[in-house]
Amino acid sequence: MEIKIKGNSVSVGTPTNQRISGFLWGAPKCGKTTLACTAPGGKLLINFDPDGYASINNRTDVVVADLSVEGSDIIDKLKTDNPLIKINGETVSLANVLNDNPCIQTVIYDSITALLQFTLKQSIKIPAVMAMAGRFGAALEVPTMAGWTARNALAQQVMSAALKVTGVYHRNCLFIAHEIVEKNDDGIAVGTTPNISEGLLGQMTGAFSEIWNIIDTGKERRIVFRSSKGRHPAGTRMFQMTTSEFIWKYDAETAKGEGIADWYARWKAAEYKKIPPPQ
């Protein structure tokens, strides 16, 4: 099959420059941010967790936009088609940052769990939410169903805007989330999942090429890329599913060992056909 555009043949069915859109989740201090910062090129870390970037202070390839100290109205600036962020106190367009800095190849949102606190605070200010909440309005302690729904909708808008603008500039985009243990009605643990709402999780997971769960056993770190052992969701377009996880051999202090940039390079060399998981 041959397709021509203005007389030039166009290849069919073979991507030439696939980016990574990823969702990394796990327990606190398991290495989520460290893993994200092994992604290709320079990194722009959009931070919502207080001191969340402390683990990568030794890196020289990461620029931090620390939004953890901002008010919830920052959400209105992040959810637009051209998100506005703050770097060193200056409000700048994410699109302009990416356009002016081709060295930034990866944008990281850390974390979505913390972002939801911002969207919840902003949601209870929405007139329609206040009206639906009735006489006493909505508050952080009792946001009402309308508040919870608005919280998720705002978070989805922020994430969708990030994926859109990074897609336009063909940059990798990674989101980080904390995890929570699921329990049944008897209080028995039945699984582990990202600490975000089930509704938001269902709405957004289809947008990611990679969904990885990071585990720190105390002796080693493992990356789960296929839902298993009560851990969900997980999925991959990068790795062959001959197994469900692999040991991540990386020293954060020396930056020695493989990371996302190495796996991406192999994936690209394979013309984006699935590659074997790291050994």
C-alpha cells in the first residue's frame, strides 16, 4: 500500500518518532521521581509535592517549576490549552518553554496525588458547586459529591492539557502518583492501586503508553509493567510481556545503571516494536 502527499510517498503503519507518555506510581520513597528523571534529555519537573524534588537535587539536567507553594488558582492556569507555570517566580507558558528549549525532552508532573489537593481546593470555589452544595456550601472537610466530581474534572483537564502541549512539541510526558492499599469490607488488603480517584484513573489510563508500578523491597527496586499480584493498573507498549516485572538496577547517588532513556533508545532502534524487558 502506498500513500502520497504532494507527490511524496509516506510510510504506512511504521511510527518514526514515538514519544513516551507515562504514568509511574508507587509507595513514598520508592524511587518514582528518580526513575522519571532518567528519561531522555533535559527534564522539566512540575512539582506539587512539598520538597518532592529533594531526591534529585544532585542532577544537573532537571529544571524545577515548584508549584507546591502556589494557591489553588494555579489550576486555572494549568488547565488551558497553553498551560502557564512558574519558574523562579516568573510566570511562563509551557509551550514557550518547550519551543525555546529543545534540550528539554521530558516534562514530569509530580505528583497527581498532590495535584488533586489543589483541584479539590479550587473545585469548592466554583459557583455551580457551591450552589449544588446547598445552604452550607462546600468545604474541604465536606466537599460534597459536586466538589469531588469537579475535583476530578479539573485534574483531568490539567493532565489532558499537559499531554496535548507536549504532544504538539513531541516531548515525553510523565505523571507520578502515590499508591494506596485497597481493602475489602472486612479490612483485608486485596490489592494496590494509585492514590487517585477511580473515576480519574479510568478516564486517563488509556492516554498513556506506559503505566508502571515501582516497588522498593528494601533490597532491590522492581518495575511492574503488567497488572499482577494485586497491583493495577499496569501496561506497556515498550516491553514484551514475557514477564510482568524486572529488577531496576540503578544507583541514584552515582547515576550509574540503566533508566528510561536507555530503554527508550532500544525501543526506538527496534522501530518501536516491543523489546525484551531489562535483565
